[in-house]
Amino acid sequence: MALLPGVGLLKGSQEGEHRQITVLMTDLVDFTAFVEGSGEEAAFALVSHVSRLSTAAIHRHGGTVKNFTGDGILALFGTPHALEDGPLRACRAALEIQEQLANASEAIQSELGIRPQLRISVTSGPVVLGAVDSGESTGVTAHGDIVNLAARLQNEAAPGTVVMSEAMLRQVEGMVETESAGLFHFKGKSEPQAAYRLIAVRDQASRFNAAVARGLTSYIGRDNELAILERRLRDLNALCVLDIVGDPGIGKSRLLHEFASRYRTERIAVIRGNCSADGQQTPFLPLIEVVRSWLSVIPGRRDDAILQRVDQELKRLNSWSPQNRGLLLHLLGLEVVDNALAELDGTLIGARTRDLLLRLIEEQGRLSPVVLLLEDLHWIDSASEELLLRAVERQPAVPLMILHTRRPEYEPPWAGRPGVTEMRLAPLSSSESLRIAQVRFGVDKLPDSLARLIVEKAEGNALFVEEIASYLIERGTVRRTASGLAYDASAVAALPASVQLLLTARVDRLPPEDRELLQIAAIMGRRFDPSLLAEVMYGPE
């Protein structure tokens, strides 16, 4: 019976449960002085204002507020349910809190006589979640070094900024913009602790895009799948939908990247969009990215330049009208000129935006083949799902290839329809996994014991191979010697935080009975007698 690679005991009650989580901590600047000068009633009003907007931002991004600390908040991302992108969500929440507070500060100053500022810290790492009984109430709290570190970093943050730990930066590197906030000596720490100031979350932030920015290793495996995609593109003369299915890290994004990089020419329009775990309430989210790419919209560009580009493209595709221009501007979150949508309610705006996007894709298909790449459909919003379903039902007679990736737990409503082909990605072979590891380590051969360890822990998952190799290099567990690679076998039992987050999130999605079975099986080890497991679960026959 196969189990998830590397999963240890996960206790359903959360008492004494080990988890990889992200901590967000806020603190109001000069709050004590404000209380002394303005009184408790004004202080309560200030804390209420700031807490409301902070809590709303935290909840929007999937966090949980655990404690209100008088003038601050302690929030956790990754409990009660694991979030594989918890660190990135925390970054977005922290920046949103600072932005919302800056926008509200003038009104708060008019009411209370203070322009409030927050210091915010975000840290990520292992904790123990446990129920603490105070005698009056019981609650689950997080115990671990990262909670203490968050409090210390927060004290060092400049007013109005967000700082993060070095371990946190490793989790979001390539997805955010940061600058050094300095080295700090904290009591109980033998080494100075590096801190980084969070500036922004990058557009199209994702684990794979971060890997692209760092530089991808040579592409290994998936030759058959690539050949199928290439053959479908060569024969493209109508709608063709390729539904690429696989577990996290199995290689879906890399397959699309390799395919698109070979055919991104003037003759073929290749456009790309990503669904997001915390974007399912945003209508047409992946299509917004598609439109931005298609219009070459640059963040920070003047609205009048974007308006000119919108007009130009709508005319090129025989689709210009004041209303259509308004629909695209509204989709991009820009001011709609000339009250072009004044007579439409929200439902009509959504329906006409859907129809316009379909028309634009079809019109582009009359000029050149179109390849539409959509990532992570398991997080798709309902408006985008309806648009894709309409496209499949209409079967446009233009060369349109839609390649989308998803995880097995989601099945799109157009699955099995004419023109739709499912492609399930199997795990890589042991030899392919080893070749990826060899490239990552920069050697032609790995020690047998290290090769065996990587193959067993990764189980054919390309991301796991790369993350495990990077983890061993960063920790100094693997090092070069005159005779090749050497490593400390006693230090390779743990999995990288990035892999732990993916696995814990996968376990959390299991039904309760399956999760209980996994907990018991984890105690028994990676290989066991299924009949013994059944006896433990249900008792002897």
C-alpha cells in the first residue's frame, strides 16, 4: 500500500501537532503614549479601527487571528488547515494591512487626532500546536522559536513597514521584492539574525515562476508528453483542449513552460494565465492576467496609455465599441470613461465580459493560431469556469489550443466533451529522478546511498527531487570532496519546508476517515501488512 512520501504522524486533534506555519504579528507604534494623552475610550476606538481592517485582510488571505495583544494581532497561516502557499499569503496580507491603514489614516486622524502606523513581522517555520488549559478556557496555541522571533523582529521594524526572517525569505524568494533590514543580535541567539524588508509581491507570483527567475535545470523526462503537444499543435485547425492532470510538483508547469518556449513566435499567439488559491472570489482572475499580457500592460503605466492600447487592440480585432472598451477597463480595475457601463448591473457586466473575451480569442484565432495556457484550474473562479465551458460548447472553428493544468481532486465540467483530451502525468522513473539530482548537484554520479535516499523520498516527483537537493546543499549536508560528493547521512531525515507544506496540505484535504487511517499507518512505517492496518482500524474480524 503506497503512502505519501515522508509523511509522519499528524494528529487530528491538533494537540501536540507539529506543523509548518507562518506567523504574522502587528504592533501599533506609540500606542502607550496615545493612551496616556487621549484616554482609554479613544484608545479603544483606535484599536477597533486598526483591528477591523487588519483582521479583514488576514481573513481574505486565509489566515487565522489567534490573539489580540492589546495594540496588536498574532495571526497564523497554515492552521487549522495547511496552506501550501501560506508564506506568500501572509506577505500579501501584511502589505494589504499597511496599504489599508495608510488609506484610512487621514480619516482616523480627523476623528482621533493620530495618524496610526503599524510595525509588522512575518516568519515561517516549524511549531507545535497544542491546547493550553488556563483553568478558565482552553485554546490551541503555537509554540516555537518562530513566534518569539516574530515578536523580536517586529520590535526592530520601522513604522509602516513589514519585515521578515531569513527562513521566511527562503519560502517566498523569487516571488517578492525585498531589501535588507540589517542584522540583529537577539538574546538567546548565538548568531546574528538577518531581517529583510518586504517591498512588494511580484505580479504572477508562483512557485514555478520563482524557479524560472532563479534559473531552471535542464529539462529531463516527459518526452512522450511533449511530442503529443507538438503533434496537436501541428494539426491544429479548430478547438483543441488538453487537460493536464497531476499531483503538486509532478511537472505540469514545467511541461507547459517547455512547450510554450519552443513555439512562442510571431506566427502563434501564446498567452498565459494563472488561477490562485486565494483568488477564487475574483471573477475572471486568470483571464485578467491574459488580457494584461495581451495588451502589454505594465504595472504603474499611465491610464491614458493603457486606454490607447485597449482601443488599438479592440479595433484590430473588429470589436471596438464604447461598451467593450469599458468592459476591458473594468476588468483591469481601471476607471471606465464616458459612463460606458452605467446602464449595466453586475450580472450583465459579468456576462458581457465573458462574451467579449470569447469573441476576442476567436477573432485573434482568425489571424493566427492561439495557444491559451491556464495554470492551476483546481483554483479556478466560477466566471472563468463558465467562460471555458462556453468555449468548449461553442467549438469555435478557429485554430485555438487550450492547455490547462489541474490536480486530480478537481474535474472541469467540460471533461470528456468533444475536442477535450485528458493527459495524466505519471511519476518520473528512478533514472529520470537521478538525472535531475545529478544536474542539481553538478555531478555525473551520486553516492549510492544518497541516490537511494532521494529516489525513495521524492517518489518520482520532480519538484521534490529539486527541493531535497537544494535543501541538502543549503544545509551543508552534501559537500564536494576530491573524490566526489560526501554527505552526513544522519542529517537528511527531515524534508524541506516547501515539501512539508505541500504534503501537509494534501493530508488536510483527505476525508476524516482517510486521514485517521494515514495517521495509524504512519506509526507502522512505510511498508506494512494491510490486514494488520485493518485490524488496528476496525478490530479483528
